[in-house]
Amino acid sequence: MAEFTAENYIHDVLNNEVTTCRLVKQAVKRHVEDLQKQNTEEFPYYFDPSAAENKISFSQGLRHTKGVWAKQQLKLTLEPWQQFCDWVVFGWKRTGSGLRRFTKSYIEVARKNGKTAWKSTDANVMFFMDGEAGAEVYFCATKRDQAKIAWGDAEAQIRKNPFLKSKTTLYKMNSTIKLNDSNSTMRPIGQDSDTEDGLNPSFVLVDEYHAHKSADLLNVMQDGMGARSQPLLSIITTAGFDKNLPCYNEERALVVGILEGTIEPRPENVFGIIYTLDEGDDWTDEKNWIKSNPNLGVSVNQDFLREQVKQALASPLKQNSVKTKNFNIWTQVASRWIMAESWDACKGKIPDLIGRDCYCGLDLSTTTDITAWVKCFPPIDLETKFIFEYTFFLPNEGLLDKQRRDKVPYMLWRDKGLITCTPGNVIDYDFIEAHILKDAEDYQIRELAYDPYNSTEICNHLQNEGLPLVPFRQGFLSMSPPSKDFEKKILGKELNHGDNPVIKWMVSCTEIATDPAGNIKPVKPDRTKTNKRIDGVVASIMALDRAAQATIHSSAYETRGVLSL
């Protein structure tokens, strides 16, 4: 593919000779339509192909800095889609001044498509070729360490080029590159840094903007560019898990509005292109993959994508990640978690458990909701599975009304002993406490995990009774590893839940929320809907985590005894 130029790419996209999504076609059509009206009164811009060629030639004169191509000392080759983006951003000028038309660029593409190394060449072009006195080039990310990745690519490109290296000085202490005989600097900066109001950026590369929780750093950079004659703010990102953040709500929305022609007047200084699947595309169909992976077969391995898809089809949690990272599809923060088939595969006959060691999870409700008390028994002897016993509590009064409202068979479950009703019309903590203390007589409760929120009184009572309580908070960081282990053990058929219909219903209600760092936790599909409950799932995760941790850390002497030689 590398032999084709930007103009070939334009032809191929418009004639459907290369598979692209609707938004890419619109970006190409915008450029072609602009060519037809350049240098007119209503459109005071013109296209300078020599400027675009200079940028592309400079970038392709730099060397790879990572992987096998770096070991072979090969120079970069910009693929046709990359050349098209550079062709447009660096080729368009303002009539009269000859300054660049575009001051902002937004490029969204799936991961592993070479966007960071490619855009690092932009930084070097702006540093060495732009003729900007006292140029200030910044690499921005949520954390400075993340920003240093793109900065490190640019620094390595300089280091591998003897001529460019001779023109610069590297200050490793503060990760700053200075252009000799000039005040020009290049350095990384993170949202976690103390942002300086005195910045005067000429070029800013914002990496993985989907992870930025606010637009503060980007706004500081844009405000600082006001004194520059032709600054460039370049945003590169993959899709994210949260559409409420500024990447999706502001920058992406702006680009989509420009491409679809819904923003008037159109901001002529903003370039944008989005490589993703079209609505209705099957993300598992290989013929669609190139839409979000224009580097398919180059830096994106097709066999790798096949393996990712195969894993995702077996795990809804994996699907959320694969769709977002590998196919550049924005997802909501939550997605369906455990499939019914996987859960059903873990049912089995429950043996006599009286007297055995167990680890418990308590998810307390407020007023009229379900409280879940879950006991998890680690495998012993020839067993291979963690065994669960469930007790669910609901107030007895108003149970019929609650059944009608939630459309769940609470009364049938009560009559079958699957739900324990407490006296009155609100949950009775004293009743639950008495039940737990009775279980402590029948079983060896080694640990009881609980959420410290709103549980002080009952947990103080239980602790005073000698039960070993362990606080277990419900945030992403504390819930993520045990939630992932819970899913892993379900898929591996390492659990036995006894086919309890109440917990089966709760599993069907459970979705998974993902934060920008990839941490997860179980959530209800819609917090405004009162007929969804996940309390038993949360308590199961807590109980299993304590049981699994104890199993991992148990001494060999406790499990096999002392060996005599």
C-alpha cells in the first residue's frame, strides 16, 4: 500500500476502491469540494501541494524508533491515509498571508494504527521546519508519564538523525529538548502537572484525549496559542468508554458537525477525520475491520484481531474493550456482563456444608431493598469448585405490591425459602444480625467482607460478637481485580451456585462499568429503574475474593500436612 500517494488515496476513497466509513468519505469530499472553491471571496484559502509534500518527505526521512523496523534502521513510511491527513493539514494556506489554514486537527482511529509515532513527526516538523521564533512544542496527556511516550518517540527520531541531533541539546533531568542557538523547546506535560499560565505553544500534541476528564489542559494550551501566527493543536485518540467526557461531547461532536454540514458557519480552521465502523456494521465481520483500522496488514495484525474477536464473543466484558480499542466504537460506560449460558454451566448439587470454613459477603440495603448475605466455601478434598450459599432478605409488609411493581416473583421465592422476610415494612437489621450469628454457630466464618458505607451499627455489633470483619469498598480500584476473577472463574466453571433462581435473576440484571484505566465494577443497567437488583452479585464477588485470597495464601502444611523423609 505504501507506494500510493495522498492523491491516489483521495481517488480510491471517492471511487470505493478502498473500504472506508461514512465519516472518512465526508472528510475526503470536504477537501475536494474546497479545491473547487479556493481563492474565492467567500473561501479565502488555497492549496499548496509543495508544502504538503515537504512535510510528508520530512516525516519519511525520519527513522522508526520501536520494534523490528527500528532494529533494521528503516525509515518511516506514511501509509496513504496518513499521507492524506498530512496533505490536507499542511497543504492548505490562507490567501494573502500564506499561513496555514488549519490550527486544529482531530484524528480518531483504533489502537495500534501507528498514530503516536506518526504524529510525533509533526512535532519535529514544527520544531525544525516551521520557522517559528522561540517555538514551544508540547506533548500532553492525562499524566506526564503518558505524555513522555509521544515525546520519547520524537526524541528518538531526533537521536537517530545525525543532522537533527547536532542541532539540539537534550536535558534528561526535565525531559526537555532545546534547539541550539534558539529559545525553542520541546517537552511533555500532563494534566497532573502544575499547569503554567505562561505557556506560549506553537504546536501541541494531545494524546488519547478520550481519557481526559476535563478540557482544562487543552483550554490552557489553546489560550496560550493566541500570540502565534500559525499554531497547530493536534488531537489524536482512540474511542473511549464515556461519552460524557469532553473528547466525545466537544471535540468529536465538533468534527462530526463539520463533516456532516450541521454546523453553520463551518469552522474552516478545524480538520477532522474519524476511522470507525458505520452504524449497523457487524464488528465481527472481517471485511469491516479496515474501516477503523486503516493500517490493517501493516501495523495491525489481522490474526491478532481475529483472536481478540474470538475472546470477545466468549465474554461481554471483553466485547466492550475490543469494540472500543480495536474497532474505535464509542461505548457507554456499562455493558452486559455474564451470559446466561456461562452462569448455567456453573450449577451443581450442593453438598452438606455444616461446620466447614467459609468466607462471607454482606451487601446491606436501605429501607425496602434486598439485603444479600453470601457464604463462599473454598474447595476441599477432591472438590474443584468454590461453593456458594445465598440468603436474601426483604421486608415482609408490602411484598405483594413490590412484586407487582418489580415484576419479580418475590412471594413465590419467599414460599420456597429462597427469600427470608424480616418483620415490618422496612429491612430489619436486628433480624439479619441474628441470622448471621446463627450461621456463625453452624459454619466456621473466617472472614466477613462488607461495604463500610451505611453499615456501621450492624458491623460494630458483629465485630463485638467476635466475627472477623473486613471492609470492602465499592469503587473501581477495589472492585476491579475481584470482579475480573469472578468472571474468570465463571467462564472456567470453577464455581457452584446451586442454580439459585434469585442470584440467577440478579446476574441477568448486572452490567459492567469501565473507567478510563480499564478498571471494572458491577452496576445496574439503569439506576432509575427500581426493578433491577445486583446485591447478590456484589456480595458474591466480595465473598469469593476473600475465599480465593485465603486459598492462595494458605500454607502447604495446612493442606497436605508435614512430609516425613
